[in-house]
Amino acid sequence: MMLKLMGGAAAVTMLSAASPAGAAEIRVFDIPAQPAAQAISTFARQAGLQVVAPAEGLEPLRTAPLRGAYETRAALRLLIAGTGLEIASDSNGIIVLRRAAPKAASSLEAGDVEPSMVEKIIVTAQKREEAAQDVPITLTAFSGRAAETYRLESLRDISRLTPGLLVSSFSYSSPTIAIRGATNTFTQIGANKPVAVVLDDLFIPRNSAATFDLYGLNSVQVLKGPQGTLFGRNVTGGAIILDTGKPSFSTPAAIVRAGVGDYDLRQLDGRVDLPLEEAAVLRLAGSLKSHSGYGRDRLTGREQDDLDSRSLRGQLRLRPHETLEVLLGADYSDDQNGGRTLSSKGAGADGDRRTSELGYVQDFARNQWGASARVYWSAPVGQVTSITGYRRSQSGEDYSGTGASYEFLTGTASQAVNRDVDQVGLLSQELRYASPKWEHGDFVAGAYLSDEDAKRQLRARSLAARTGAVSADVLTDQSVKTRSYAVFVDGVVHLPAEFDLTLGARYTHDEKIASLLRTDFIRPATGSFSARDLKASWSELTPRAVLSWSPQPDLRVYASVTRGYTAGGFNTDAATLAALTLPFAPETVTNYELGVKSQWLENRLQINAAVFHMDYEDKQELFFNNLTRVLTITNAAQATAKGGEIEIRYKPTSWLNLMANYGYLDTRYDNFVIPGGVVNTGNPLGSSPVNRGALAADVDLPLGSAGYLIGSASWAYTDGYYTGATKDPNLYVGAYALTNLTLGYEAPSRAWRISAWVKNLTDVEYLLTPSTQGVLAEYLGEPRTWGVMLSARF
């Protein structure tokens, strides 16, 4: 049998220093994701082994990346996992691979071909590159292929197909990002959000910079529940990781996409990889996108919810030594529009939900840039990683908080108009060590330092009913400097009977220095004050423990206890000095979770499920204190969130992918009483729909020698929910379901494709945000849109 495999034009690579079979030798590997034949050859060279692979059937197979120090046999098993290959024999330094036993012919329909497997996605949820199915964390991951197939071009698009994730918007500078109900409505520069957005290992420090157009992604990973051990503060709800990937050293490659559509849509993006020499490659990516407004202000005639954006990314990948890799990256983007279409339901309403009656010139503009240096040093003793980065963002928005112009208001009512400008810079350094994958376990340890400088100017004015006279005019000039230090360790021990025990902990120390200059132009004597260099610090320990069991390679059951926290801060929007000088403390969450990850039918069916229970302590809430008559953030509540999620992916044939998911969420304030006012105890948390679900399918059907029929369809349902804690029926978002379709053709060579698409097929008028400020008003999500996209690969 071995002679036949070796003689039949098999892929064979041999080094003179072959290792004895079964020897627990540790080698350093650096093998990127690539075709299986090439990966196996590279592995054999780096392992010092002779590896014999089947002569046929390797062409469509690809392997996941393999980087770091591993035992050679463990490394090979990781490399071929999910490819359908297995080790047939291992003797005298010669390893023979074979195809795993195929599905019995009797179980295939006539004329059918053996289906391939559910796509394997590599994630970095545990600070290592691992298959998503091997990670004992509840997560939803999308590959770059899936992002393109389903036109996932924003976090809101991703949320449609992700149970537990809700992305909405109050305004362009204040998006809502909630995971399992964890979110807040704070806009103060001295406060933080409980869900982190991470781009290429760097935190995006403020939500005003987090909701940008997505393009050219390698993967999107949504981690659910507290991630405090490995990601630190401000991840009580979870984290969204955006990975743009790495260019390949081997061959030049490029992709260009151009599209047009209704609302004057014009879209152009592309990416090119340019090998400069054997150990250097440059990647450039860029995007231009614009469309006219989905709404307009009928009083000013200006378009609203339009878009004009551009972005550019560059990455230089270097390998000065076989054990050393350097990634240098930089990016820039800017976008602007005419603000949101906040439509009145009362005063001045014309009955058209796509027009506003604000009579105020709205505007939004944002720019951001970042630079990073990622260094990976692989040695027999493990891998050392250094990540140095800086991100800076600036945004400004002029908007009306009231849903109608002062011209339509009566009595003592007024129109609130605001100009909100922020500027944030974040310098960070992470240094971590990852041990080899030993027989009995492995671990990751590291340290993290960040220095953030954030400034915000908010000018809030009130325009009196009928006349438009300025009845209130306050400028708050806010500044907060934050320094954070952390050390962490997280490791797994392999126990008998296929059990693994993961234990980890992170210690974080935060320091904040806040300043505020409040100027009241109408009542300067009583409303103006200032304070400088107010200081506060907090320290938190965020541990995790996970017990997992893998009775067979494609089944993992896990139980975990994790803890996270959202940092404390200052009320930098405070109307009184007393409210400013009293900081609020961190809120903490402890999450108990039981989950299963499984693959069936020769990896064609993937079923993942989890149930969870989250306990909040000292939950941060923004409310109007009826005793002090001040709007302030306070540690006012205890709360509980519990529920379950299931995700199913199925590949019945080689040309069809099916996906279904469902999330159930039950949230409750266990104790939340506003002093001198409303009792919110027993109410659900805001932005917490009870039921969410999605169905999706994509096809890549061969048409013989004529090419491929390509397409996708998705349907996503979101249950009704309240946007705040008060259970106000006027702040309720009704249930809705959205349908998206794509249909196209791809050339036989796969060199180009053309597709037509439509989003929100049935033109559902669904709410992003209801408003009760002054008058009842509403802000709708995107209407039905359609377009055509042409793409080419080189």
C-alpha cells in the first residue's frame, strides 16, 4: 500500500535529518493558509520529516495557517484538520497521509457528487490562531468569502446574521452596539461602552469611530459574553474582532470591485498584494463609496442619510529571518453625510416617514487613522508577540435632538439642537508569550499598556417655540486622559479522558484624569463652572475558568465561568460641579455558560449551541435624579441576563451552503430605583429583543464549462424591544424582518463575476430609534436598495 502511494506521483518532501516516529520533538512552524499540497510540502521541510500525500484530490483543499512552536505530530494534525486527510501510517520518520473514508455510495443520490465540508474559519479569540470549532468560547465568525457573498458591509449587516448582537443608531456619532443586552446610551467622553471593536489587534477607543464601511476583510469574529481575561476592560458584553488578514509572500494577487445602484450608488474598492522580494510583500487596499440621501429635510431641502466615504489601508509584511515576522500597517478613512432623518409623528408631520421637519442644517463628518507594528518571534521555547499601535479619530455632528422645527412647536416647548465634536487618540502596547503546544497543555501570558487622550466639545442650544429665540445655550469642553495597565495569563491543561481545564486571570489598573469647562451663555452666573485634573483610579481582577470535554474529534462540550468589567469614569456632561467631581465606579458582570460545538456527517453539518446566565453588579445607568434635579451616570442597578443561542451550518452539496441561527434573551433589572422617581425594577434591559433569528443560503453552482451560477439569500428577524430601562411604550421598537438577495454569474476561470443584489427586499419601514424629546419622532433604517457589482481577480 505504501509503495503504491509513494510511486503514484505522490507529493514527497524529505530532509536528511528525519526524526524517529513518535518522538516528542518541538519545532517552530510558520505556514500560512494555502493549498494543501503546498502546505504539506512546507510542513515536511520545517518539521524535518518525510510526508507522503495522495497524488490526486488535493487541488480543492486548503489548510489553515500554522504558526508557533509545536510537537511535530500535533502540528501535522492541526494542519490537516478539516481537509478530509488523515494519517495512515507513521514509521521511521515517514508519515503517509490518505483521504478519510468517503461517504458510502449507497447514501448518495444518483448523479450527486460527494459534498465538501463546512467552511473552516480561523479565529484569534484566545490570542492564538485556532479553528473556531476548537475554541471553548461562544462566538459567531464569518470568513472573508461569507462577508462578500452576503454583502456584509457594516456592523449592522453583521448583526442581522449574528444571534445575540444588535447594532442600531441614535445618531451617526452615537451608534448602539449591544451583545446579549450589554450596552449603554452614554455619550460623555469620560464614560466607556461594554462592547469592544478591535481592528487588526487594536482597540477602537470610541463608538463614534466604530461603525464604518467594511471591505477587504479576512474574517469577522463576534465573541459573546465577558472577555475580560484576554481583552481587558470594556468587554462585559463581548468583542467584535475585524481581521484584514496578511498578504502572501508567494505570488502577486489583486481583486477589484465596482458597483452602481439606486440612490445614485457608486462603489469602488480593491486590494493588491505585491511581493517585493522573497521575504517582503506589500498589500494596498482602498475603497470609495457614495450614495444620495434616503431621506430629506423638507424645510431646508437638504438630503439626509446620504454617504460620501473613502478609505485606504497599507500593510508591509517582512520576514527578515525564518523565525521572525514583522507586520507594519497603516490606514486612513473619512466619511460625511447630511445627518439622520428624524421624522416627526406629531407637530409638523407630513405623513411621510422618510422626510423630516427639522428646519436645521444637519451635518456629520469623521476621519480616523491608525498605524501599527506587529512582531512575531517564533522559537523552540515558544512565540513572543509585540503589538504597538496608535489610533486617532475625530468626528463632528450637527443635529436636532427634537423631531420638529421650533416653527411647529407651541407654549414652552423648544427645539434642542446640538453640535457634538470629539477627538480621541489611543497609544497601546501589548507584549505576550505563547508557549509551545506541549503534550499536557499550553499557556499565554502577557502585559498591556494603553494611554488615551480624549476631548469633546458639546454645544447644546434650545430654540423657543414659534420665534426660534435662543432660550438655552451651553458649551461643555470635556477632556479625559486614561492610562491602563494590565498583566494576564491564560492556559489549558489536558486532563485524562479527553477533558481540558482552562484557567486564566487578568489584573487591570485604570487611572483617569478629567477636566471640564462648562460655559452657560444665557445664565453665566449660575450655570458656568470649571474643574481641572480630577483624578480617580480603579483596579479589577477578571478571571475565567473553562472545563471542556472532547469525547471525539468533532465534538466539544464546555462549561465556563468568566468575569468582565466596564471601566469607571466621570460625568463630563454634568450640569453641576458636585455631579462632576463624584466619579462612578466600574460595573462588573459574571457569566455562567454551558455550550457545545459539534460537526457531523463528515463535517458537512455543524451545530453549535450555548445557554448562559449573566449577573450584573453596580450597573452603570444614566438617569435624571428627581432629588438633585441633575442628569447623571450612577452605579444604580443590579441586573440579570440569561438565554440561549444555536447556530447551524450545513453543506448538503459542494455548491450549496445553508445557515440558520436563533437567539433567546431574557433580561431583567433586579434592582433599579431612580431616587424620587420611577421604579425600573423588573423591567427588561434596553436593546434586548427576546427573540432573534436568521436563515441564509448561498450557492456556487457549476454550469459545466459555461461557468458558475452564484447567489445568496438571507432572512433575519428581530423581535420588539425597548431602547431604555423605563419600558416607555413611546420608546419601543417593533418587531421586523429583513430579506436580502444576490444573484450572479462567475466565469469558468473564476477571474471575474457580475451580480445583482437587493437589500430589504420588501421595503420594510423598521425603526432604528424612536424619540420623545419635545415631540414624538422616529428614525427609520435603510429602505429597499438595489445594485449591480462587477468584480475581477488577477
